[in-house]
Amino acid sequence: MHFFSDNVASVHPRVWAALHAADVPDFGYDGDSLSRALDEAFSTLFGRPCVALWAATGTAANCLALAAMVPPHGAVVCHREAHIEVDEGGAPGFYLHGAKLILAEGDGALLSPETISAVLAPIRRDVHQVQPHAISITQASEYGCAYRPADVAAIGALARQRGLGLHMDGARFANAVAFLGCTPGAVTVDAGVDAMTFGFVKNGGMSAEAMVFFDPALADVVRYRRKRAGHLQSKGRYLAAQILALLDRDLWLENARMANSAAQELARACAGRLMHPVEANELFVLLSDAEKTALRSVGFDFYDWPAPEGAAGAARLVTAWNSDPAHVTALARAITAL
Amino acid sequence: MHFFSDNVASVHPRVWAALHAADVPDFGYDGDSLSRALDEAFSTLFGRPCVALWAATGTAANCLALAAMVPPHGAVVCHREAHIEVDEGGAPGFYLHGAKLILAEGDGALLSPETISAVLAPIRRDVHQVQPHAISITQASEYGCAYRPADVAAIGALARQRGLGLHMDGARFANAVAFLGCTPGAVTVDAGVDAMTFGFVKNGGMSAEAMVFFDPALADVVRYRRKRAGHLQSKGRYLAAQILALLDRDLWLENARMANSAAQELARACAGRLMHPVEANELFVLLSDAEKTALRSVGFDFYDWPAPEGAAGAARLVTAWNSDPAHVTALARAITAL
Amino acid sequence: MHFFSDNVASVHPRVWAALHAADVPDFGYDGDSLSRALDEAFSTLFGRPCVALWAATGTAANCLALAAMVPPHGAVVCHREAHIEVDEGGAPGFYLHGAKLILAEGDGALLSPETISAVLAPIRRDVHQVQPHAISITQASEYGCAYRPADVAAIGALARQRGLGLHMDGARFANAVAFLGCTPGAVTVDAGVDAMTFGFVKNGGMSAEAMVFFDPALADVVRYRRKRAGHLQSKGRYLAAQILALLDRDLWLENARMANSAAQELARACAGRLMHPVEANELFVLLSDAEKTALRSVGFDFYDWPAPEGAAGAARLVTAWNSDPAHVTALARAITAL
Amino acid sequence: MHFFSDNVASVHPRVWAALHAADVPDFGYDGDSLSRALDEAFSTLFGRPCVALWAATGTAANCLALAAMVPPHGAVVCHREAHIEVDEGGAPGFYLHGAKLILAEGDGALLSPETISAVLAPIRRDVHQVQPHAISITQASEYGCAYRPADVAAIGALARQRGLGLHMDGARFANAVAFLGCTPGAVTVDAGVDAMTFGFVKNGGMSAEAMVFFDPALADVVRYRRKRAGHLQSKGRYLAAQILALLDRDLWLENARMANSAAQELARACAGRLMHPVEANELFVLLSDAEKTALRSVGFDFYDWPAPEGAAGAARLVTAWNSDPAHVTALARAITAL
């Protein structure tokens, strides 16, 4: 009964079906009919014309989009605990050719105009200091918290005012939208986002994420950069097929709701133990070593998490689109019984 | 009846079966049991201990290996028509942080100690000129020609003598081995190759190539660089599964033989028209525009190729593991009848 | 009467003399007799064999040395307020091809084994997190504080134990040595420093800093990287001449003593106002806006500095080798009289 | 009596005078009054508003300008024997973050619309091939030949038509203008050049070249890139002083005329031996080994040059602004007497 991460969950049956349906020759790279259908599918979803390109990983998708926004001598403002800063092996340094990440604060790994402004303020407008060119936010955040549309819009307004691009790492975008109950556009393009990663791998896919560009000029650059990064797969139809299957009849949203629902069941059992509000499919839970040992001894697997000051221990629990309801209920009961 | 490229061919049924078998949760990235089985599988195949890592594309696989051999201020010697020079969108410049490609000559896109030495000779050993650190050869070559074991060994000896690494782009390695009838080791590690890309995508796979390192120190660097390049997929088991399925009971070799056999049938029909010997699954054929039009009008699809001087036109024909024998025979007859 | 910065001070007469003496043709780049004399001059100074190369700026000198120690996928530990982090326009990102700076704490911009260990501890040894390869310390620090030989040795021991290189940014190394009264070697090579920038521009030079390598393998890389960075000037003899003139009869030390002595005179006047101990030629002084206005109104020029929490204001005062004693005394009196 | 290279010649007395005049404190970096005077000085010279920035070397100046024109995934068309390709230690790969150089042909190392078009033609407009973004020409060329204004204008027209930037490496621009007898603007900005390096080091300077931007947006980028490359010297006034001294009363042109005149005297003696027309201050001369030995035995020093096919040997002779007329005449006579 594992609650390690959604990033190893199985592939959804409808994705498998789409993969098999794609198993006929077509043009290579992204010239196939499925890859060419992405723009329309996402434009419909977001209610605005946009350009969508696939990539195999969120790391690549995030960095390719940021590299189109930020010159090598520039910088990106992101949260101190953003995935691009902490867990991508220095990929932004590689893709952005040495551009900097400027680290800002915020509860729940959420930025705000205030915390962003706090790091922008001391930067002198001279050549000795690296100048910001973009802001990157993660939706849902690294602590499973969701920006509301107004939150994104406030950051988008700041970005516009400062001449900065706005990027969204949406590895768990589906979970955030499922929680918010808003349209995908309300919390992105309508709020000033220029480009985003729309995650599918954690939500029923196998190996495909989407980069969605609300500014087509960014996509024009990324097409070249994607090839240059070795991310233009020759059999691209197998990536597009996954994405289209998950967009079809809002399977992405249905999957996210399943994961979120499981997370909420656990959250209720963790009342008093939660380090952050549960607004997606991740829980950060205060659990002592003894408690963790007890849970593991009866078959529950999950990762340790650094304990906040004064706490005896902590753990991260992640649910997925296919978390077994029986396992979830069992874990909820086990935690309640601690 | 298309003969465009093997890089869009369908996925082999045994690969599909392996993908489905992998559809159970396991550890993420390359911590799963399938990814961890690669070293042994390739060590058995090559008869030497080696380290194997997957990547989604040959572009990434080639460049990651080269980046472990060559510092940013160095250079790689490759053929003027090497894929890394001509068709990878500048990926070596990206992955090698601006290192140069030094372009050498050779019939059939094959290098030799003589042509390599010819470009090394004028390089002064001073800081004003970029110094070579590795040689990259393509097996089978971009013109479908195969290096014999002695050919590779001669280049390997030169590399050793000059202190250069030796890399092999084996996008169509299977086709070369099928043609040569040698062991995989005879034409690689036994001949001085330090690292290679072992291609599977063109040979029945979906989205997985292998980097094989005969020097484990190179793999230690590449593990970091692969993550940094966004090529460490979280569900790595789906890549490893493809590779293991194709290695199992030498399916890779069987597939390559099918493609090569189809190519030989076409080659017999093209006697007198061949620009290069057919030693893999690609044919470069002299065909006038009228002849190409005639073939296309009856349903044969293929790419044009630049005509050599004095020729009226040319085309590239590529066969695949699943080329329909009826289509192949029909094309052979049509060419014969021209 | 300006106390802005030592980096705009005039050139020492003995440096001028050396420049004129160098105004005869010699071999280009660093093949001239003066450039070739640097190794011996520094080996004598440090009491150990070392290799010395010139560069026009400290930014280039620091980054070239670090780039020889750290691969593009690695990181450098430095102080949060280190010059390479704050004031070099992102040069480390450029020269190190996107490697990261890991920011550690410490009073007076001085690192310690404890503060370094604090940032190293949470770094997992996996490919998702950027691994450290070097530590960089600044002597004297960005706040004019000096590492004692034992301080550097303790950091050197940590570096050795963790397999990290140790780099010293010695833009004001002369001032630190003048303050410490130790040999140059005691606080560098004897304490585990692998490579350093030995600053001359702020100390009577015009346009030459020295990179000193106690590990000659680093210099071998830097020779190529320096050319590649456009820092191999063709008339290198004019750079070497400056350095040799300042080394001759310890002019570097004499100049630093003059600057330090002026700083001490000011420090005595600033008792109770100093934000950091004065151990080189920089003073960070609590001064209210009204006090600063008063000083400026009678002809003293200096930069504002961000006030610490709770303070009414602050300023930075910098003395130089040629600070006019009358100006120094006048400023000391003016501050005392506030 | 050396004819090795103009890049080691002494510094002109008027440059020395200017350096001494600059030996008073001023603002740092390029905030001093001399650096701030460069825009006007060059705008007057070129008859058009332009922005001028100093750099210590031509390598840095060329690469900084090109990096502002070409994204990392792009390419620069240059001559196969261009200095940026052959002799800058891979600096373009570093500064342009891995962008490619596309090598074109042309007698005398001169490009033409025809030879440029020949390399542009086969580049497919797809992401698999690196797309050109700029053309770089060298004036005078690496073989001492000068583009006429109409030659540059023809290339400029091609650049405009193809949407490419046009860069000029003017390491010996002064010699070209002295030969052509045209205005500096006629062969640059009036002919479509966007940015250039105006060389001074080989022409009486010590350590300063100028980057001149006819498009101010390029300069805005280069200001940041120059700092990031460690080329923003703190005592910039000593670089600006050199440039202004050489611009003053057309000293740059006077010096170039001296060098050219010496070259012409040698050229007359080399009639029948010249590999290229002598249009600047470099001569490429057919000389057998015996002849070279004879010349060297009587005190003439110069570099060997690779002999063209069928020739018994070759040498390069370079004159400078201060070539001793007696030495020049002696060498001319010695060659005549061979």
C-alpha cells in the first residue's frame, strides 16, 4: 500500500487504448496528425488560441519554456522550494545557459506579489546584478497548495508591470483545477500566464507532458530548443496520443478528482497533523518516528519529510488517480488510530 | 507503401507486451527493477562489464555520452555528414557547452584513421585552437555503410594514441551487426569504443535508446547530466521494458535482419543506381525526377536526396523491421521496370 | 575627498615605470619574458611551486579558476553576500556553464566549517540535487574581515574531507595579509587553498589581476579557458609588468599597509558605529541620513549602504593605497565631531 | 628586424600621454568621463548615431557583439578561415552558448553574396538544422584583403533580405580604410553593418578595442554580457583613453597608413611571390625554405605559413604602425635579391 508518489502510478486504460490506436505509421517527429491536433485541443480547453508542444518530462517542459522567456544573462524569480530550484538537478542552469534563479518566500511554497517584490526591490538596475526576466509559480505548489485565480492574477499584474514573463509549472495542474473548480483558463491565461507545463505523467499518462504557450512567439523558439535538447522524439504520435486521451471527455479532471478525493479522506484523518492545507493530492503530515514505524509495519509506504522545528517528525503522503480506495481508507483509519 | 524512414515504424508486439507487463508500480526514475536489469543484460550481450542507461532519443543519448568525454573548450572529430553535425539541431553545441565539431571526410560517411589524421594534423597544440578530445563514428553510417571490426579497431588505436575518447552513434547499430555477422562486442568494446548509443526506436521500439558505457566513469557523469537535461523520466520502467524486450532472445537482431533483407531485395533491383553499398537498411539511389514521379504515381513514398554532380536525381529508400514484403517486392519490380 | 572605492584609485608610479619598461616588442600573448617570469615570482612569494596567469579583472580570474574546479552540473559553496553571487553580473553562471552557487551564512561575510556544513547537510547524494564541487571564500571578505590562517585551514580540512576544491577570491588579499602579519602562504596554500585570485587593480595596478594555482592541473585547463573567454590579451607583457612591479620589494604589501592604516584611523573615529571589525581597508559605518548629509556637505564622498534593522542609516568607506592622509584625518575628525 | 605580427607592437606616444592624463580618480567601470565620451566620438567618425563600448580583446569584442545577434540555437555564417573559426580558442562557442559557425568560401578570405548563398541554400527551414542569424565578415580579411564599400553593401543587402544581422571583425579596420580611401561609414553602417569591432591594439594601442553598435538595442544587451564575461574593467578610463587618443586627429588612420605603406614597399619587392593582393599590412609570400633561411640568417624574423599546393614554401610578413623604415627597406632589398 504505497503512498510514495503519483509519478510512478500506472497508465490509464484509455491512455493505453490511445497508444495502441497510434500504432500506425504517420509522419515523424511532431508532423503526425495527433501532434498536430494538440493546438486545437488546448485552445478549446483554455478558451483562447494557444500552441501546445509535448515533452517527455516536466523538467524539460519547464526549462524549455523558461529558456524562451529569459536570456542567459537574466534571472527567474521562483519560490525557495520550487521544484526547478530544488529537484531538477540544475536543469534551469543548463537550459537557460547560466541564468539565475532568484529565490522568494511564501507559506505553502506559494509566492505572492509581496514576497516577489521583496526580492526584486534590492536588485539595482545596473549590469553588476542579474536582472529578472520572468516569474515561475507552481500550481499546485510543492506543498500541495493551490493558487486561486485572483492570486495568479495579482502575480500576473505584477509581472506585467515589471515587464516580466509569467510561467506556471503545472506538474499537478489538474489537481489544482479539480480543487478550485474553476476553468483551466481562469487560473492561467486569464490571469496573465504566458506559458505553462500541463502535467499528465502523474495523472494517468506514461511519458508525455504538454507545454502550453499563450504567446505563440515563445513556441516558435521552443520548437528549435526542444530539438536541440534531444526532446523531439521521432515517434511523437505516442506522446500526443497520451495527452489527447487524457484531454478527451476531461479524463484529466476525472483522474485528478480521484486523487484529490483520496487525499481529502486522508486529510480528515490527519486533522491536527497537517503542515499545509490539502488542496491537491499531497499531504505533509506530522508523524513521529514511532508513528511512522507503526504505519510502515502494517504495510503503508511513504517518504519521510524533514520535520519542522519543534516537531518530532514528518512524512509526505501522495495519492494518485488510481489509489486503491481500500488502501486509502485503511491508511486513514490507521492514522486516526495512532 | 512508404519507404520514408524506419523512425516512424510501428512498435513490435513483444515490446507492447513488455510495456503492459511494466504497468505496475515500482520505484521511480531508474530505480525500478527493469532499469536496474540493464547493466547485466548489456554486459551479457557485449561479453564485458558495462553500464547502460536509457534515454528517449538518439540525439540525447549521443550528446550525453559525448559531453562526458569532452570539456566545453574541446572538440569532437566526426564526419562532415554525421547526424550530430547535420541533423540534431545543434544539440552537441548545447550539451557540450559550445565545444566544436571538427569535420572529417570519408566515402559513405565512414571515417578512417587517414581522414581523421588529416584534420588533426593542422591543429596547433596551443590555446588559440580548439583541441580534440573525442572521435565519434556512426554505425551503420549515415549512408548505410558498416564499419568492419578492423575498421573500428584502427580508429580505436588512433584514438588511444592521441588520447581521444571513441564514441559510436549506433542509431542503426543492429542493422550493422546483422550485416557484419560479428558479435556486438567485436565492433565496439573490443575495438576501442568507450561509449555508444544502441538504437532501438528505429528497430521495433517506441521511445527508448540505450547509452552503453564501457568506461563506468563516463556513466557516473552522465547520470547527473541526464537528469539535468530533463531526460530522467519518472516512469523509467516503460523505457527499460522496451529495451529488455528487444534484447530478449535477440529480437533486436531478428528485426534488423528483416529490415536488411528487405533492403537487399531493393538493392538487387537498383544495381547500377546505388550511390553507396547497401550494408544496412538504407539505400541511396540514382533516380531521375521522371522516374521518381513514376514510382510515386503508383503509390511508393520516399524522400528525395540531393543528386551527386552529374546525376539527374536521387532518392533515399529506407526499410524497417516491419516493411511489408509485398510492398518491398512491388517496389523492387517497379524500379527494375524503369 | 572621495572614499567611494579603491577600485578607481590611480596607478602607482612604480607600475607606470614598469609599463614603460615593457614598451618594447616581445612575443605575443603570454609568451613574453615578463609573463613567463610570473610562476617564479609567485613561487618565491608563496614558498611553494605554483603557476600564475594574469587576467584583466577579478570577475574573470575568479570564474576561470572556479570553472577548472567545478563541472557544469556541479556547484560552488560561497557566502550569501559573496561578490561572485551578488556583484558579478552572473559571471559564474556563464563561466561555469550553469553550475549553481550554494549560499551559506556567516558574520562579516566569513564562512566557517559550521556554516558550510549546514548547507551541505541537506543535499541528498542523488542526481536530482546539484552536488557541490568547490568552496569559494573571499579574503579579505566583502565586509573587510580577514580569515585567520587557522580559519582557512579549518575550511581547507573540510574541503579535503568532502572532496571539494577550495578557491579564494583575493581581490583584497594584500589588505588581509597586511592586517594578519602572516606570510601569504600561511593563509592560502598551507591552509588548503587550491587556487586564488591575487588582486592588484585595487592596490596600485591598472588592469591586471593574477590567478595563482597551487595545483598545476587547474592552470592547464585555465590556459584554454582564458583564451576562450577572450582574456588572453596579445600584449600580455603590459599586464605581467604591473604584477611584477607590485611584487617587487613587496610593493603590494606596502600599498596595502597604507590603505589599512588609513582605514584604522577612520575606524578609531567610528568607534561605536562599526558594523564589522575593520581588518582591511573597508569600513561599514552606522550613519544617519542627516549625518551623511553633513559629511557630504563638507566634501566627503562615499556610498550609502543598506542599514541593518533598527539602524537609522549606514555607509561604506573605502581607503586606498594613495588615500590622502590629510583627507583621512579630516574625515576622521568630521565623524568624531558628529 | 621582426615582421611577426602587429599585435605586439609598442604603444604610440600619444596613447601613453592619454593614459597618464587619465591617471586621476573618476567613476568606476564605464561611468568615467572618457568612457562616456566614446559614443559621441564614434558617432562623429561614422556620421551616424552609434554606441561604442570598450573591451580588452578583439576576441571578446567580436563574440560579445555576435552573442547579441544570435540566439544559442542559431548560427553565424563566416569564412572558413575567419579568425573567429580558426584562432579564438572556441570563443564563439562559449559566448554564443553553443551556436554554430557555418563556414563559407571565398578568395582572400573574403565572403561574397554568392559564397554565402551557397552555404545558406541547403539549410532546410526546419528544427533539425541550425538556422543562421548573422553573417560575420573581417575587414581587412585574414589575408590582408579589403572589402570595397560595394562588396559590403551587397552582403548587407543579402543579410537584410534573409533577416540576418551583419557583423564586422575590424581588427585591422584602420588598415582597410587607409587602403580604400573611403569614409569609415561608407564601408560599414552605410553598407548595412549592424555592429563591428574597431581594432586599436594592433594600431598603436595597448589593451583596448571598441565595439561599435549601429543598432543601440544590441549595445543594451552587450552591456550586461560584457560584465558577465568579466570584461567590464573597473578602471575603464584607461581603455577609453587609448581609444580617444587614437581617434583624436585621425591618429588611427595615420598609423594605419604607415603600416600599409611599409607593406606596399615589401609588396613591390615580392612581385610574383604574392599569394594575395596586399590591401592592408599583411603579406602572404611564396618563399622556399632555403629563401626563408637566408632571410632569417641576416636578421629578419617572421612566421612560416602553410604553402599552397605546388609551392615550395610560404611566409607571412606583417608590418606595423612603427615598423622601422630602414628595416622595411632592408627586407625589401633582401627579398628582391633572392
